[in-house]
Amino acid sequence: MRRRYFITFLAGAAVRDAGVVVGMALLLAVHFSSATLAQDGIDGVTGFAREPVHVAAWPAGRKVAVSFALFVEEFGFGQGPVFRPDLATRNPDLVNEAFRQYAIDWGIARVGRLFKELNVPLTVVLNAEFPGTHASVWKEFRAAQPNAPIVAHGMNNTSHMLPLGRGVAEQKAYIRRTLDMIAGATGVKPTGWSSPSVYSNGDTMQAMAAEGITYNLDQMDSDIISRLKTPDGSLVLLPYPVVTVDMGQQLARMKTPTEIETLWLDYVLELAREARADAAREATTVVIGIHPFVVGTPDGAAAMRRVLLRLKTDDAVWLTDTDAILKAAGLK
């Protein structure tokens, strides 16, 4: 208060009023920045410049873009996620091996059929080694999802991951080999990338841009798309929130598919509610990671079905794939 009175004493009421206007403008700017420009500045992880990509609305005036991304992964015998950690020291570890193998033999195809039946677009996040190791599984799945965009997910998810800490050149070579292997097996050279186990660094981002990757799913801290500016070009970052990934919810938090169903609906429908409450609010995006050992089981597929059917009825929600999001945002 003393500061305000001092300014008034020196410059009079007119200056005081102007100061109030400027102050209010600054407060509003701070509020606006925290609400919609959180990614405008320097990215805290990579140290690269980052800016938001603003989208007023998605096709047909919808406000929330949702892409379910199925992770088709190669782990190898004796490796990968475990459903029962207390049994992991057994040899052979029949329970956890069965957990992973069921996902490959039954879960992947089941998810592909479900999305086809409901006519909902699906994004595929693919380990490069998977089509060669499980050729018949990949063939059956791809027959059900021939047009699903493929996002590269490294070589595999356990023993052949990104060479972090070994420089940009080695990461470029790893990404190049991954893309070439996927292209050779599928006929598609991906332009999207998801780092194995969401484990990447600034060198990874620079290497992606250098090798022709245009978008990435490693961003886990936003509701809107942003752009990362690396020394070798820009990358579009699509939001991939930590809490929506079914694998972490099931294995780390012991959530059932029905509980994950509730989480997904709450997450997406709250974004839709926020959009309805504020007509000027920009459109939001969420890429939700799904895994065949969660939604590829019969109970998981039943929960997935209910989620998709419910979201299809909401006129603020756009169920789509990652390529379509980029096109609608004018980024492809």
C-alpha cells in the first residue's frame, strides 16, 4: 500500500489509474500463461526451446482429440513386465511368462478386432523386432488394422533400447536402424516415435529430428500439443499423460480394467466438460497408451469397449489417430 500511495503522490491519480491497468494486464498475462502457455519457453528436460501449438477446435467443432495407442512390443523370454513380482525369481517363471505370452498370442489380435468392429481409429506403437519375431501375430493384427499409423518404438523394450549417454551420433544410428527395420517388415517408414519405456533425453530428440521423425509421444506434461526446437529441426510433441497409461495403472497401482475404464472416462469427459464451460478454451489432446496384457484380455476388452462406446456419444470428443491429429492441426 505504501508503494501505491508513493506513486500517487508523485504522479497523481492518472498515473495511478494507468498503473492499475498495467498491473491488471500483467496479472491476466500471468494467468493466461499458466493456463495455456505452460510449454512456451525452455523445455526443462532437454534444454531446447519449446512453444505451444494452439488449436481452436478439432473437426466438426470438437474440443478433445483422443487417440488410443496400442503398444506392440517385443520383450524376450525371461524379460519384460511382471504381473506377480513375488514369482519373478522362479525358474521357470511360468506365471509371468504366461502373462506376457497371452498378450502376444491373444491380446494384440483381440484389440485390433475390437477397434475395427467399433470403427474407431487406432494408433500402433511398434518395436522393430516384433514383426520378425512374431510374424503370424503381426500379419493377423495388420489385416484388421491395415491403415493404423505406425509409431516407431525402438528395437525392443528390454535388451536393445536407446543408447543413452553415448552421444547424438549413436542415437541417430539406433533410430535409423529402427526405422529401416520397421519399413522393411511393414512397408511403412514411421514419422512418429515413442522411446522404449519412455526413456529418452535431449540427444534423442535431436537425433529424431535429424532422422526424419516429425512427432513424438514422450511428452507427458501437458493437455495441448507443443513444438520442440532441436539443433537438427523441430519435433511436434503430442501429449501422452503418465496417469492414463494402462500398464502403470495395472502393474504399479494394481488397478483392474474396470477401474482403469473409470479413470479414462473421468479424464476425457472432464476435458470435455471444461471445454463446454469455456467456449473460448482451446482444443486439447490426449494420446492414451494401451497394452495387450491389459485391454487384450476378455475383461480388458470389455472395459475398452465400454469406454469407446461412451466416448463416441460425446459431441465434444474426437476419437482419432495420431496422423489425423497432426493433419487437423496443420502440422502434416
